Amino acid sequence: MIAQIATVALIVVASRWLFRAGGAETPRIRGNTRIYPIKWQWRAVGFMSGIFCGVLAVESLRDLSSTANWVALILLALLALSGLLLGIGSITTDESGITKNTLGHSSSLRWGDITEIKCHKKQGGAIEIRAGSRKLIADSRFIAAKFLLEEITEKSHVQPAFD
């Protein structure tokens, strides 16, 4: 009973710490490119959970004689990959547009193609950028959201809508 209460308390404290995580207020600048990486707290949680689940997946390889063990292996491997996806990524901007890079995926929008910008306050201040049917979302994991929104508004000449 005490272990269960301690586990719930730890999850609550860790969640509050993670969702209140601050980061740099300005992006890294390299020439004409601005880089908005994921906040270090999100990286730490993503990498730690990915490594933990990866170790458990490797440990479960010892006995694959039953279907339940195979299901556990697949679930743990997916959780490890999800943890890594949570901690890896960045948004970069330059004179031509904005690009979001994640593990194995990259999506870009040119400034002139952007038709709509939405700020979702209920989703931690996520910024949704649309260019026709294509969209790019800068969620709360990335640093300097206010600076990013100002840059997107300035370079695309589109005013954001807030919900």
C-alpha cells in the first residue's frame, strides 16, 4: 500500500515538473538559422524511459517460449521507441521557411505558403502552422515558444488565432 502511494506521488511530482519545465527564452543562432531544440527536461525523460524500456526488452529476450513474452517484448520495444521519439527533435527556421525534425522524419513549410497559425493554449501553448492541407505543430516540448511565434508571424505575415 505504501509503495503504491509513493509511486502515485512520484508520478504526480514528475508530471508537474515536466509540464512546468522552462527552457531557454531564445533559440540558438547559427548564421541565419535559428534552432529551437526540445527542452532538456523532456529530453531527459524521453531518453531515460527509452533506455529503461530498452533494457527491459533486452532482458525479456531470455525467454520467448510463450505468446505473452512476445507481446511483452513488442510492447517494451514500442515504449522504448516512444521514449526516444519524445526526446529527439528540433525546429529550425531560416530565410526560406520552418522545418521540424524528429527521429526519422522531417517536415518543412515555406514562409510564403503559410495560410494559418493557431495557438492552442489548452494544449500547453502548442503552435499549429498550416500551409493548405499540410501542417506543422510546435508543441510545448520546444524552447522559446513565444519567440518562435513572433518569428513565424513576422516572416509569414499571417496573424495567429488563439483558442
